Amino acid sequence: MKKTKVVQMIVLVFVIAMLATMVLGLRSVGNTVGIGEEAYDFELQDLDGNTHRLSDYRGEIVILNFFATWCVSCVAEAPELEKFNEEFKDEMNLFIVVKGEPLNTVKRYVEEKNSNKTYILDFNNHVSRRFGALGQPETIMINEEGIIVEHFIGGVNRDFLGVKLKELQGLR
């Protein structure tokens, strides 16, 4: 009898915790932007202290890849993004949005990997949350008008992004 009550209490606490999580999650949804909406006009600095404002790239395709140096999937995806960036750098702007990591950690990673991508620092995850990028890696494509057209959760590769870029440009 006591065992049944304990199990019931555990289930009740679990259900209450899940409901609280859902309510808190829904509360933040109102501030996020998604596919078909105008992208949030952020302003973030790169590793050299240069400021990048999304609206400065209006008229150009922008791809945001949400990333963390400790994320195994992000690190595995990185060489594919390097290839994609090298091949298509004249057709789009790729930004690696680093989520909540110290500058020195990111600089060390970039040096070790000899990366040529543009890393911008989202120290407090504010920009990531506005785009609904709760995990990593996640990739968002923004068209020339500043509208979000794709949001991919999980790793992507050079070929996949190349196809999606050509689709966005109206080429197949």
C-alpha cells in the first residue's frame, strides 16, 4: 500500500514538472521567430571584436549555424561547413553563432581546427533563443529579404546545404 502511494507521488511530481516546463517553454515562444517570419535583427561581435548586425546583410543570403565547441555533433559537422563556406562564400554569408562560451575557448578551437568561418559570439544565448535554436547544431537560412526560409535541427553537410542554397536562389 505504501509503495503504491510513493509511486503515485512520484508520477504526480513528474506530471507537475512536465506541465511547468511546457508553460515556461510556451511563454518564451512569443519572442521567437520562425520559418516565414522576418529574422530577428541581432548584433553580435566576432572573434576580432567586429560587430555584425543582421540588417547589414539585407539583400544577401545569410546562414546561421548554432554551435558549441563541446558539442560532438557540431565538431563533426564543422569540416562540412568549411567546405560549404569555401565553395559558396560569394553566394551567401555563413555565420557560426557560438552559444554561451568564453572568447578564449572559441579562439583556441578556431586555431586548433584552422577554421576560416566567421564565428560570432552569443554569450548569453539571447540570439539563439530568439531564433528558437535551443540545441546545437541547428542551421537557419535567411533569404535576401530577411525572411527565415529554413531551420534544420541536427548536423548538415556541404552537399545538403549546397542543394538548399541553389533552391533558395531559384536554381536546381
